[in-house]
Amino acid sequence: MITLTGVHKTFGTNRVLRGVDLTIDSGTSMVIIGGSGSGKSVLLKCILGLVKHDSGTIALDGQDVTRADRDAFLARFGMLFQGGALFDSLPVWQNVAFRLLRGSLKRPKSEAREIAIEKLRRVGLTPDVADKFPAELSGGMQKRVGLARAIAAEPEIIFFDEPTTGLDPIMAGVINDLIREIVTEMGATAMTITHDMTSVRAIADNIAMLHDGVIKWTGPVTRLDDSGDPYLDQFIHGRAEGPIAAVR
């Protein structure tokens, strides 16, 4: 569904992406791993068109994303942001239904609220949460609201940016389970950025390791522990010594 070929992106003298090649098959869950500053978020933003890549091609269903109709293109995506990114001034249900209250996906207000409450239920939140404000919720509840918003418009593709950052291990496990269940139920294509190896094992079908601006290894999650790749092996075991330390 998503194909990246020779994607480069430079900021000033910082060459962040140096020829990324990656394929994400329809209906699968791809997890991108790599150290801080390895370019994972830049890669995601390039796919979404929030940052324009310098060269190479990014295609969705074979169509170059730079030539796609922006509204129609973005309507196919859902996104769970790292920090939740909820609007403090809006009640929870309006956060969840944000895309359903405006633009090409606009629905009547009553219908949008109904959908929002249904999606809140799907992530384990009761209807009384709908009229609360984000500041009244715990971090774990805010993350669930963010997940409900990501799936509110029934997207074909969902991006998850560090979905368990800032959560305790139990709540992180809950979020991981929800992501896996929802992606499977919806038949959606998922791309997750994370350095949390517990999340990787819980939600991935396939894994790609980004380091030094290129994909060093990609393969099924079942090969994670016997990949034979020294970069991946060092990263997943958190070893100080290895090729990554040598590069630095």
C-alpha cells in the first residue's frame, strides 16, 4: 500500500534520510524502530506530506503522494500523536469527532457525537467521559481519547507515533492490546514509530530498523531475535557496544 524508494531529506547540513527504501503491505502492521534522532518522525511526516522530501518517491497504492489530491489523500489516514495532541478547549467528544465536524468528512453534529461516543466505548471509556475536558483525564485516558480520534473516521491507514510514551507498564500494555485489536478489526494498514521493544513485539507484523538515514534491516517480527543483523541485535538488547556506538 505504501512504497518508499530512495527517499532523501536534509535540513541544512543534517542529512536525516539518506535513501530510504521501504514497502508496507496492505492490512499489515509495520513498526519502525531506531534510536532518538534517527529520522523516524521525519519519515512519517514525509509520508503525510507535512514535510516535503528532497528526492526519491513515496507512493500510496502506486500513486505519487506529491501529486495526490490533499483532502482525499489525508482522508485515508488516522493518526495517534505522541503527546495525545488533544485540544484543551474542546470537550472530549469534539476532540474525537474533530474530523467529522469539518471538511470533506463533515457529519451532522448529533451524528458526530454518536460516533465519538461509540469510539470512546471501543477504547474502554464510558459515555460520561464525552463531556469532560482533556485536563480532567489521566495520561492513559488521554491516550485512549487520542486513539478514539484516530479511528473515528474509519481510516484505511493509521499512524502511531510513540503510542506508549509516558505511560506506566500496565497502561502501556492496555494501549498495545487496543492498537492490535483495532487494527485487526478494521483491516487497516498500520505504521508505528517506537523505541519501546514491548510495543514492537505486541503490535508488529513486520519491523524496519532505521539508522544513519537508511533502513538497515526489515523483516517479520518472528525474525526479531535471530535476524543476524548486528545493528538490530544491538538495538533490541540495548547493548552499549556494537556498530551503532562505533558510528557515533
